[in-house]
Amino acid sequence: MSAALDLRPAADTEAGSLRVALVGTPNCGKTALFNALTGARQKVANYPGVTVERKEGPATTPGGRRLHVLDLPGTYSLRARSPDEAVTRDVVLGRLGGESSPDVLICVADSTNLRLVLRLLLELKAVGRPMVLALNMFDIATRQGWAIDLDRLSGELGLPVVTTVAVRRRGMDKLLEQVDILAATSPNGEQVWREPNAAELRHAHREADRILKACVKQPTLPDTWTGKLDGVLLHPVGGMVILLAILFLMFQAVFSWAVPAMDLISAAFDGLANLVKANMPAGVIQGLISDGVIAGVGSVLVFLPQIMILFFFIILLEDFGYMARAAFLMDKIMGGAGLHGRAFIPLLSSFACAIPGVMATRVIDSKYDRLATIMVAPLMTCSARIPVYTLIIAAFVPRETVYGFLNLQGLVMFGLYAAGVVSALLIAFVLRRFIWRGAVEPFIMELPAYKLPDARNVLTNVLLRAKIFLGRAGSIILPLMIVVWFLSNFPGAPAGATQPAIDYSLAGIIGHAIAPVLAPIGFNWQIAVALIPGMAAREVAVGALATVYAVSASADDVATPLGTLLAQQWSLATALSLLAWYIFAPQCLSTLGVVKRETNSWKWPIIMFVYMMALAYAASFATYHVAVALGGG
Amino acid sequence: MYLPKSPSAEAATVTNGPAAVPLGHGKLGLRGVVVQVGVTDGRAHGVPAAELERRLLEMGFVEGARVEILHEGIIGHDPIAVRLDDMRVALRRREADAILVLPDGPGR
């Protein structure tokens, strides 16, 4: 980066505001510090060209200076490996999207774990930007008995050092004051960073060790909790049992706690649609607003409670320090399928929705590990499949108890989930074994000390996830819904039509055209028609089926009358075939869109679409014919 | 200024006592000091040997660091969780083999 560009401070262009970036190792409480500095006024966007989330928020220093605070992904080194870490490097070095490097760096450190961050800090000094070290979680360090000589540390490093407790919002003023002083007094040095080689890393470690020995005294009461908890949570057998129990609890919560909120949301959208119908003249506009926009957006927003509950658990476990343990426990199983232990979290997120799952793969270093994870993430049973599954299970699977305690319907649901997981692992195995061969990326992961999650921090992050989901619903799903509504309503039914209107529409025409292709897997033309709008989002197929079968979609409970009708109209084989179809079919344009964005090419979404479609067809074909042979036709 | 000798030279001087073992071969409970970091057995990893060496160094596996194997996975005793000075790190035995450890003697 040329010096001329570096000297053009963003301060000039952005009305006197200063760009400040937070850098630190993973698990140092950087995000909590970011939340404490910026409050709820954060913006999340994507960096241009890359897909890593850019978290930015404003803050004001005691001196009245306005700051743009940037939260960068945690890293142990500027030598980036994952797309996440590459962003940290490029932002710090001013290589990204024409932005100059930040005016001031805040290096965030976990006060109880300084060794690695000191080495990172020595590396960051080569960037030549004014920098302040924030010793975060200082309360925990004090409680554990760490004695840190702040003046000496500051002198050795040649930087101001501030102690903070981000979750209690302590030390923020002092930190901002230092930013003020640095901005006013520190000249920018020369940017001389380059990738350190092994000898330089060893040398930096020795230097960091020397500083550590000179300034920090080991605690008299070390953290014994982490050791004791790990004894249980990482126990070869007990640890696995606990992990499964946590996952079970999570799914129970996602599916049962969310129900009242989901009922409320769908009732609200039904009410809104009815209000529009009651107060607007009937016609195209009324239909577009009530059936297209309101019903369409409602059908997606109804998943918000489930997504929030799932993220609540993920963030809670992450903040507690458990997620790294889960990756440790799952590494061998994931590794058997050729996936990285870190793929566990993206795949877990995919149970709510494949979109955050695909986005969460950014923490995976290796390109092929990441691609393999992206390709199988949509096979995880996302919550949009649930309405389809429940509709068909309720209509075709008897409510019986088998083996004395197992609910047969629940068992079928579990089987569908298991089929998704097993097929995802199998596909990953095939990809890594036959297509992207070679040794799996190293798995080297810090197991952070356990910490009590901070309620406010967890809440802020859950709300942020909700905001991202809502933004997506607005930008991707809304236009898609309008397209689907258009396809399903135009051209309109001719006068004296005997069939439901959708039958005459473009969706109906397409559905009839592809019906012969779907006949061998037991689908009738009504299903074919419903699958067209179901491309936008899986659950839309339920509403579309209701429309096709001319059942009023705005009835209080869509599922019951529709389910009864389906039970009369479809054979068991057809129903099972449709379930098999939904395990695999790429019935979600949003996911394909996100994969395109994440991989920066059309190649991967197209491959994903083709392979999932082929699997879906094969699975449905097999299911249908086996079921017919067994008398389910 | 102290310039690092080549790691193998350092290892040679210490291996006169009890034999150094690759961390990846260590049993649960193994304690010792890291004497050498770097791929020596020529085994292929997902990344080039020099890159693996740097990643291990960045995570704090550096000559002189104290290690102890704390936990291991259920399948094939893999991966392992290691106490590394005052932090904890999880890694696979395959990668841990690039770290030579001088076990503590019985008296220590």
C-alpha cells in the first residue's frame, strides 16, 4: 500500500471521525468490548468482494472525538489462513476495498492469558499504527491472583496499557481517553509488516516470554474450575453423553419453546392479511399485498423464534467456552467424514437454517474443508422443512406408541433428521475421499478457560442475529415471494373455470409440464405445482398445496383440513416419497444465493442444485417403489 | 542477541538424557518440555511442513514450553487436549507428532 494513500486519513472524509479497529486473539472478549464501546448502535454488513461480516459501530471519546469502531475477527497472527483472518490482516494493513488502515488499533487481550497476544502485539507493532493494549477481563485476573505490573508492561511494549472489564463496561472511558491521546499525539510509523518465518516466530516468543516474566506474576489461585469441568465435559464417554444431552435439550427448546411465539406471529400475519382483505377493494393489488407480501413474508418470519432460540444456545455455549470442547469431541467423527472439527458449529446452525450455517463456515481455514461443509450444510434438516414434515406425518403416520414408550410420529421425525445427518456425512466423505483428496487440514484449537456468559452480551448477539435474519427476509425473500405470487396468479382463471385458479397460472402450467417427470416418483400434478412456489422456501409448499387443493389458506389451522384431505387423496407411498424428496431437494433459492455469495462463483450453487436434485429424485424413486411393493401404493 | 540454533541441533543436545518422544505418541498424563517443533518424519500433512511448524509456533508450541496431555478422544485416543504452559490446546495426534517432548524424569 502506498504511503500516499495511507496518509489520507479517513478523518477527512468522514466528518472528523476516527477509524479504530479491535484486534485480538480468539476468546479475548473482543466482541464484548465492542458491544460495550458501541452499545446497540452496530451495523453489520459484508466487506466488498469477501463475505466476512463487517461489524461496525460508533463511539465518542471523552474529548468529543467521534469514532468508527470496527470489530475484526480474532486471530493469532496477521498471517491469515481462514477468510475470517484474511479480513483482519487486510483491514489492519489497509489492503481492503480502498480503505486505508485504521487510524488507531486497540489490541484486546484476555488478562489471564497474555502469552500469545503479546506475540501478536509484537507483530502488530510492525504495522506502524498508534496502538493501545486493553487488558480485558481484568476482574477475573485479579480474582485469580495474577499480578500484572502495568507500568512496566507499558514501558516494555512502548504502548499505553488500559485495564477493562468489558462485560461490566468498566475501563471504557480510560480506553477511549487513550485513543484520544494517541490520535492527537502519535505519528504513524512506517508499515513494515511481512509474514514472519519460523525463526522470527521463535524469536518473538522469547521476547514475549521475557516481557511476561518481567511484568506478570503467576496467580496463587489458578483457575481450577476449567480443569475440573474439563475432567467431566471432555471425558471420553461422559463428555459425549453430555454433548448429546445438550443437543437434545437444544432441539427440545427450539421445537417446543418457540411454538407460542410462532403461533402469535402467524396469527398476527393472518390478522394483517384479513385486515387488508376487509379494507381494500378486491383485486390484483389486494391479492399481491395480502397473499403475496404479507402471507409470504409471514411464512418466513414465523421461523424467527426458532432461529433466535437456536442462536441463543449457540452463543451461550460459545461464550461459556463449550463450543471448542464440542469441536474437540466431534473432531474424530467429523474427521471420519473428512470434515474439520470446526465444521460442527456451521452444521449445527444449519438445523435452524442453512443460511447462517453456510455463513458460519468462514472460520474454517482450508478451502476444501470449507467447501465440503458448505455443500452438505443444506442436508441438515432446517426448520423450514418442519411444516412439510409435520403436515405429512400428521396425515399419514398413525399416532401410536411403539415399544411401549416411543411415539411413532416422533420416531418418523427423528428418522428424517437422522437421514439428513447421515447423508450429509456420507456426501462429505465422498467429496473428501474421491474428489478433494489429501490430508485434512490440521486441527489445532485453543480450549479457552470457561467463563460465565454475560446476559447482556448474549442478548445483544442474539438480537444481532435476528436483525441479520430480518434483513435477509426483507432483501431476498420478499422479492422472491412477489415473484412466486405472480407465477401462481397469472394468468388468472378464465370465466367459468372449474379448477382452482392456480391451475391456470404460470406455476400451474409449469407444474403440469413437469408432472410427467415426477410421476415415476409418485407425485401427482398438484404436488408438482406446489413444488414451484416451494422453490422460494420449502415451507411455502404447504400453503401452495392448500391453494391447489382449494382449501382456504387463511383458515385458523391450515394443517388439519389439508392433512385430512391429503390422507384421502394420496397413497402412503406418495406421502413417503415426498418426505424423502424433502430430505434432499434443494428447495431453497436463498440458500443457493448465499452459497453463490460465499463461494464467489455460480459453479458451487449449480453443483449443489444438481447433486441435491439427483439425490432427491433417486431417494424418492426408491422410497416410492419400495413402498408400493410393500403394499403402500 | 540470541539467535536460534537450528532446532535439530538443540534437540541433539538434550536427547542425551531420557529420550524425547513425539507428543502425538504420548500417553495420557505425559508431562514434559518441548524440545523441538517441526515435521521431522517427512509425513504429509494438510499443509506444507513449514506452514504446520509456524501454526504450532503461533499457538504457543515453542521450544521450552511445558506440556501435559490432559484428555484424549474416545476413538483411537484422538484428538488430544494438552496443557501448554498456562493455556489448553486441542490438536490431533498426527499434528502433535511434529512436537518433540522431553518427558519429566521420575524425580521431577
